[in-house]
Amino acid sequence: MFDHLKEDISIVFDRDPAARTHFEILTTYPGVHALIIHRLSHWLWTHRLYWFGRLLSHFSRWITGIEIHPGAVIGHRVFIDHGMGVVIGETAVIGDDCTLYHGVTLGGTSWNKGKRHPTLESGVVIGAGAKVLGPITISKNAKIGSNAVVVKDVPEGATAVGIPARILEEEKSKQRQSAAERLGFSAYAVGNDENDPMIKAINSLLDHAHKQEMDIAELRTQLAKLSDAETESGVGDAFAKKPE
């Protein structure tokens, strides 16, 4: 229990630049509070004290705005940022090192008993307002864009966006993710939702940044050739356009 608590607090420093002290996190972060209470309510649930588990989870919902069913299984170093409006169903499974932003729903699509909620493998990021519905699997290190509605499995390392969610073009997604990381921007799992003008603008900036990097790399290559050129013909060859 205390090992979980240490991990829940320490991981906040890695994923939230606003975090300053352990005391601040322990006393003011509702995502941390919700996880602490869930560990207790889940213990009660697994020991067949169902009513007490539900009562404790209801109390947690009241003070944090985060609703986690006591039957849900949550791994290590899970971070719920802001947290208001997060709903996690009874048969949901969340692996290690996952991140959920506010308004996320891990919900069911059936009234039948049994497995009816999603499974998130390790390293998954779910953007703000996203809905992941049904007994599907979001594979390792996948990302779900803000406000996406996911009803099908998402493969490892993929990014899913839109309503209903679709997988981004792999190469384009990698370019944008790489550019975002170099710029120090990757929060909230922003995706390529064509219906959102803000996301379109961000993706345009990322594409432009990638193109500038390519142009700068080409310019450096040409300058290197120029410095080695000793004759006028050498200068001409250095600036000659390469055949496409």
C-alpha cells in the first residue's frame, strides 16, 4: 500500500511540471487522492466486502470528482491529471505507467455481466474528454487523442483520434510526435482531428517545424560542400540541385 503511495506521488513530478513538493501533491492533487482511496476500496471489494467498497468509492467521487469502481484493476505509477469527470468502470484494467486526463471515460457498451470495460496496457495515454468503450484493448504505449471515441482495439504505439476513432497515418504521426518532443510539447495527447481547428493549427505548426528542420539540414549540407569547393566549378556543383 505504501509502495503504491510513494509511486503515485513520485510519478507526478515526471508528468506535471506544475508539481513542486511532495506535500503539495499529497494534499492538493485529486488524482492522487482518488488512487489512494481506490486502493482501499479495491481491497474491500476483493475481500467480498462489496457494500463497503462501493461506499468508499462513492465518498471518493464526492471529494475528487473522479469515479472509479472498486472492482477496477489499476497498476503502478498511474497518473490522473486534473481528474474531474473521469469515470472508470468495474471490469476496466489499467496497466503500469498510464496517464489519464480529465473527462476520460473507460465505459461499457453492454448490460451483460462479465468483461465489458476496456483494458489499457502499460504506457497508454488517454487525452482529455476521450471515451474508450467496450471490452477492447488499448495496446502498449498507444495514445488516444482528446475527445476521441474508441470502440475498437488500438495497436501498440499507435495514435487514435476522431469520432469514431481512427488510427493516424503511422509515418506522419511519428514525424509530428518527434517534432513535438523536440519542441517540448506533447501534453494532452493532441491528435489530428480534422474537425477541431485548434488541433489542425497545432499539427500545421508541427509539420512546418519538421519541414524547417529538413531545410536547415539541407542548407548545412550545401554550406559544407561550399567550404570544400576550391574552384568556381566546385562552387557551382555545391549549389547544383539534386535530381529528384
